[in-house]
Amino acid sequence: MTSMRILSAAWIAFFLANTASADEKLVLHRIAFGSCARQDKPQPIWDAVVATKPELFLSLGDNIYGDTEDMAVMKKKYDLLAAIPGWKKLKQTCPILATWDDHDYGVNDGGAEYPRKDDSQQLFLDFFGIPKDSPRRAQKGIYHSEVFGPTDKRVQVIVLDTRYFRSPLKKKAGKVPFGEGPYEPSPDTKATMLGEKQWQWLETQLKVPAKVRILVSSIQLVAQDHGWEKWHNFPHERERLYKLLKDAKASGLVCVSGDRHLAELSMMDAGIGYPLYDLTSSGLTEASQKWRRLETNRHRVATMNWGNNFGLITIDWSKADPLIRLQIRDGDGEVTIQEKLPLSLLQPGAIKSKIVAGVVRLNGMVMTPEIVKSLLMKEVTVEMKVVATGATKKGDLIFLNADADRKSENNFIIVLNKDGQASLAKAGIPLPRTHFEGKAIRVVGLLKIYNDRPEIIVSEASKIQVVNEMP
């Protein structure tokens, strides 16, 4: 164990010596980002991006719309982007870090099955000026990380590759209504978003010292209700990421994402100890130009549902508690979304669960017989720790109990019926007893009494949520 600690410390020292030193004088105050720029369209938005005077630009994917297995065609499309005056001006303004999404990867909604991914990777690296002798040339996938600034103002940018290794998406059965999206969460726990090697790399990156971390994901991490591409199409992988962030005690992290042809800010308590924000900016040319209805997003904080846009993260290091601003700006450079976050909010422990083992809360109140009686046959929100589980012999009902003694007056029972179990399986939770046992949960449903004990029957996965793991 000691030798592993020494190895880890040595690796981190090596990492910092070889990547941070070149940029340790570059203190980042303004980081712009965006996605979805069609190379054969005018791109006037670059003037607004450059006007913000960014010190770094993050290109989140769909940097071109390649959509081909012909690398000569792909190269010509990159050449079109390279010739755009606004892009040239951006390159002269600041460094650019980039990932790809499906269209510049080569195929719409594509993953590991795309046959030209290695060739496409080399073209991508050529375009973004990665040296021929860079280790990234021999690596499978384009994930990478950079750090900027001195120790007390260090920003780490972690760029994920959500394409090269990704398993096939699960399509909905039957005809899908227009605008709802064709995909649903996969119950296959062997399916992957990042691939095992990238997962191991990410675990190491999250141990690198930094004050602020920006996690770059081409697709949305937090939003989960729509039927398009998102992390929640592989719920077990999303949960693995949240657990990794928690276990690594990776502080100061916000996520940026693209892909969706709209802009929005989403936030959730992912159990990492502080709010997890995901700022989505899309597109630089491809956002809807007309008003449209909002799709469901239970985690949405704010939205810009139509109009081209880009994102900007500002960091005010002059304050005793550095202030981070998460912004979306329109094509004129005007702020349409802004959230101000003191850095202290993005530290493990900033969110402390109110859920204590042995204590059940109904609508935020500690459960008593009187409260149960007053709320009977009403929709309530229950918060509790799952101390014990059970099931009927046929398994058609599963029970999540707040007390080891199911007959105890302190027990509250969450009943997962057949529909609820099927819905959870579709959401990537095929074994709900092992998934929920020992965890704090929040459940919404109709409060009933059965055999003198209060219960809620759950028929769909959206009604039950893990809110924080208990010690």
C-alpha cells in the first residue's frame, strides 16, 4: 500500500513537471467554449467570442460536420473551417483544446463501431496542431488533460472522449413521437461510455492537484430526461463517474458539454458532496433559430432554448473566496444565462445529507404517527436510508426498509412493484436490492398504510433517486 502511494505521488510529480510548467504562468480568468459549427455556413459568432478576450477556448465537438468514411472528404471539411476568418482570429487570440463529437468523429450518433476512427483521429490531431511525436498520436482515443497556472490558481481541464470506446446505444421500441429522441437507458451493465483504459486514466487525473477543474464532455452529463445522446443512456457509467468524483474528493469541478443545439445549465446533487453543474453550449451555427417548446429536464437551472450561443467561464481570483461565473452568451455576446459560484461551494462537504440512518422524513419533517396520519393518501416526498431489503417469494414485489425490523414502528417501506422493477431495469438498475441497500434515497409517491406500516408503491424509476451514500 505504501509503495502504491509513493508511485502515485511520483506519477503526479512527473505529470506536473511535464505539463504544468509550460503553462504555469498562464493564469486563467476567462475560458470560452462552444460546439456545433458547420464548416460550410457563415460563422460570425467568432467575433463575439474573441471580444470576450478568452485565455483559452474549449472546442466541445461537432467542430465540423464530417459524417463520412472518406478521409479525403473529411480533410476538405477541416480545410473549410481552417479558412474561416473568425476561426483564424480565435487561433491568434488563445490556445484551443478540443474533443470531438459524432459528426467530426465521422458518423451521426456513432461510437466504437465506426470503422475509420483511427484515421479520423489522426486528421483531428493534425487539424488541432498536435505534434507528430506526441504520445497522443499513438494513444487510442483523443482524451487528454492540461493544467494551467501556479499552485494557488491552478485550473485543470480534463477532456473526455465519449466516442472512440462507446458501446452501441439502445433504441426505443416502436414509433417514437417527433422530437422526443430515439434512445433510452441501457440495462446492459457491461456497456461502456469511456472504455476501461480511459476510466483508469481519468481516475489518475482526478488526483492531480488543482483549485478548479473543468470536465469536458461532448454530450450532456446531468440532463437525463430527453431521448437523445447523453450519459444517462448508460446509467451505470454515469453512476460510476459520480462515485469516482466522490471517492477522489475531486474539488472545484464543473462540467461543460455541447451536442444538443441549445444552451442550458443543469445542476444536481450527484452524491459527490457539492452541487454538480453541467453548462451546455450548442451551437455556434446549429442552434434552432425559432422558438420551440422546452423539453423536460428535471435538473434544469436555466435555458436558452433557441439561438446560436457560446459559453464563458470566468474566475475572479482576487477574492478571498474565488468567484466562478458560468455564462451562456448569444451571437451578439450578450449574457443570457449566468450562475455565480463561490469556489467554497464546490468543495466536498458543501452538501451535507439531512438523511440519517433510522430517521425518516416526510416532506422534510421527521416521521411521527401524527404526520403520517395528516399526509395519508397524499403525494409526499420521503427521505430515508435503506437499512434492509426484502422480496416476495415470486419476486414480484421488492421491499426497501428504513429499519432492520420490518414491523418496527420506525420502519417505512418502499415497495417496488413489477412495473417499477421493469422501469428501473430500463434505467440501468437491474438489481434494485443491491443497488439501493445502504444508500440514502428520496422517493415521491402516494402515502398509504399496509399492515399498520406506512409505505409508498413505486411503479416508475423516475420516482426514486439516490441522493447521497451514507457512511
